[in-house]
Amino acid sequence: MFVWLFHRISGVLLVVLLPLQILTGVLQASSSPAARVIRDVHAHGLLNIVLAFFVIFHGVYGVRAILLDLGVKHEGLLFWICTVLGFVLFGGFLALCLTVYAA
């Protein structure tokens, strides 16, 4: 139940966050006063980290759903494998992201 709910919520959040990230990236070239606020939103590290978290886990749990639809058994084991894989991928991204933001 948790995976199903998380997958749906993360999908909705990605529909909002990805266009926001793209829009703020496109509008960075503008020199208007509102562009400064947009520049701050685009370069906000926490937004990028949250976006990466949702992209990684939405993708991993999506692969899990596909495998279950294809008839793979052991749903509980598959949940834990996907969850651990998601945290490993996110941990790697977080380590990379923190080194870039620290520099």
C-alpha cells in the first residue's frame, strides 16, 4: 500500500516540480527584477535534492511495478530490494550534490 501511494504522490509532485525547474532554468537569462527571485528558486539546493529523491524513488518503484505486472513473485523481497537500491542511488546523488554545493 505504501509503495502504491508513494508512487502516485511522487508522480503528481514530479508533474509540478519538473516544469518548475525547467521554467526557472529558461527564465534565468532574463534581467527583470522577478528573474532574481526565479534565479534563487532554480539554484536552491534543497529543491534539487527533493526533486532527485522523487525522481529516483518514482523510477525504482515504477520498475518494481513493471516487474510485478510481468509476474515476478516475492513482492515483499522486491519492495526491500527496490527501497535499498533507491536509498543507495539517492545517497550517491546526495554525496555528489553536497560536494558540488560545498565547492
